Amino acid sequence: MEPVQQAVTAPGVLLEALGRGLPGDRVVADPDVLAAISHDEAEWAPAAAAAAGVRARSEAEVRHVVRVCAELGVPVVPRGAGTGLSGGANAVSGCVILDLSRMNQVLEIDPDNLVCVVQPGAVNNDVKAAVAEHGLWYPPDPASAPWSTIGGNVATNAGGLCCLKYGVTRDYVLGLRAVVGGPVAYGDAVRLGRRTTKGVAGLDMVGLFVGAEGTLGVVTEVTLRLRPAPAGTPRTIVGAFGDLVSSGRAVAQITRRGLTPAVLELLDRACLEAVEDWKHLGLAADAAALLLARVDTPGDSGAAESAAVASTMTDAGALWIEQSTDDTEAEALFEARRLAYPALERLGPVLTEDVCVPRSKVPEMLEQVSAIAARHGVRVATIAHAGDGNLHPLLITPPGDEAARVAAQAAFEEFLDAAIALGGTVTGEHGVGILKRDGMRRELDPGSLALQSAVRRALDPLEIFNPGKG
């Protein structure tokens, strides 16, 4: 939806109204601090000037902020750690940035029922560590897991390295609390979902909120489904390929043969070289692409599955294959995958793509990426959750080079169109935010867009919740 024209509220009036119900250290008015929390990590996604910020510490404080903003007609833009890559947490003109990163507690861990309850500012890896002490596991594993928050993961329906076998954030959100408006008074908190394994009472409002990028309300608590911690030592298979398309063929064949590794990731040579130049992990960048697979099935079945994945890579033209159960060696490779984005950022501004195509179309999409980048004369490095068709071509531009920026943005839009033409989607896990709004309109049926707009207007008739996003 396009941002609506909000009523102009004098900053002094807004700050005074916010301050009436908040401790003095919660409200942010300093222009430099406000600017720092008014955008996420999306390169070139525009951010307007916010009128104020609030660093909330409780649901009651969130309720107060939403109530004040509704009364004054001021937009509310929620944010967590600001690690997003689509501009979903970027300020709109005159808004209140509602920073939830200090609502970061793990409130409950229930080992008997395999659930936990957390606040939205809880960091993904901190949640993993907390539940691991009880022999449990929270699988969604975005590369930003050391920094990104559960609230941000919920907003974008984040995936990650393990989502091929274990699913994405939506598969693990059983329930939540959110501060909403519209059908109830703005500033009221509602509980959605359940704690039980099964439940079909009423519409799936939780599923609607997950991936809505804060446009339906502000999530203040999340009930997560957990799994028992994996048993045994996983097996890692590394395949090196002489070109990207061959690595894509291997991905398609692994799927065709019914194999489901826990992880199947792709890194091209540019990514490997950037990580090695930065961190000196001892990586050999002697191939155009590496496929990293992890099989966590225990026992003889796992050994057979690992051998089948390796055989498939060989059949697809791998230059060499290595298999290992060495945790240290495996973690070095997967650490390289997680470090690829920050390593490339050291080379210049990075515009990050997030297209997803049917797995059988991965080879074609990789071909398209290379052709589009060459046509526009832009430098591209590719990482991917290859096993589920989610590709992240990274467009790298020299700092301050306006012509390169324009070329990169043109290539970015062509990547979207190529994915749509292959039956794919413009975003697999980063969200629509600001960067993908036009692409989303090109992808979705007009009737679907109309339905989504109607749902938003019904739940937020004042259109104050993160307007202009998604």
C-alpha cells in the first residue's frame, strides 16, 4: 500500500503527549540518535524524518504509544535490531519509531510442551541458547541470527539455513500478543493463536500477522514451537563446481531424487574470496561455486543420505566432493556463509536481492542473474538457500559511483522480473518493505492485492501501522 497523507502534528505536542505516559528515558528526540534508528540495512531504501522515537520496555508502554499516535494521526513504525534488508523498518515522514529491542526477555520455557514465550526484542541466537539448556531447539536460522530479533523475524517471516528441512518462522509461531486498533480501540492488546500443537478455532490471525511487516499492529510477545535438540553428529558434504549453472543443476537433481538435507547452501567465488580476504579462514576459492550440504539424519540412514547427496553432486558435474563429520571444519564453512554479506559490504555499498524460484528453475535463474549483471555492467556475488530456491544475488557498487548505483538498481528490478517469469516470487524471506513494493504489484494478481488492502483497512482504518510498507 502507498503511504497515506497523515495529519501534521507539531513535534512539541507529540513529545508532550508521549511523555505523559512514559519514563523520561524512553522518548528519543535527539536528531542524530533518531536518524540512527530510522532505517534498516537496506542499501538505498529511502528513509524520511521521524518526529520522535520511543524505546519501549513493556507492552503497557507500547499501548500508550499506539494510543497517542492514533489520537494525533501519527504513523507508528516498529523496529527491532534494524538488520532488515528491504527498508521495512524505515521511517516515514513525521512518524514515531517504536524501538522494541529492549523488550528482549525469554519469558518462559516449557520443556513438557515444547514451547517458549519471548518478547519481540529477544535475539534469535539468544533464544536458541536459552532453549538449548533444556535440550530443545528453535530451528529458524537466518544468517543474521546473532543480531536479528524474533520480532523482526516474525515481521518478515524469516527463513535461514535450516528452512529447507525444518521450515520458516511461520511454522514455529503458535501464538502472539499484539497491540492493535480498528475493530478494537487503538492501543488495546489482543492475544492471538494458541499453545497447543493443533488448533483450528477461528481464522488464522497469527499466520496473517507473521510476514505482515508490522502493518497490522505491534507484536509484543511471541509463543514459539520448539523441537528436541538434534541427536548425533551431522555430516557435511561440500561440492565444488566449475560454473554456477552446474551447481544449480545439482540443486535441482537433489530435489528430483527426493533428498532433503537439513541445509543446502550456495556460495560463489566472489563471496568466498571476500570472506577469506577479511577473516583468513583458510578457504580455497578454486571453483566458481561451492554447494554446502548438511545431513542430520542419524545412523546408517544418515550415512546413506549423505552418500546420495554426494553422488548427485558428482553426477551434476562437481569438480570435487568432500564429506566430513568434523564439526570444526564444517563450522568454518558455514561461518563463511554467514559472513558473506558483511564481507562484501567492506567492498562497497551492497544491494541485496531476495528472489525465490521453484527449485527446478534454480539453474535458469542463476543463468539469468549472470546475464542481467553482465548486460548492466554491474558486479554481482551470489549466495543462496539453494535447496529451497531462495537466491540472494548481491550487487556491489563502488562508493560514491552514481552511475553504478543506477545500473545496480536497474539490474535489481530485472532480477525480480526474471524470478516472476520463472514462476517465482520477489521475496523469499527479507520482506517487501520499500524496495519490493513495485515488484510485488507485478507479481500478485490484482484481486489478491485488493483483498490484502481491504484486510489492512479493516484492521487499521487510520493506516498508522507502518504505512507504505509491503
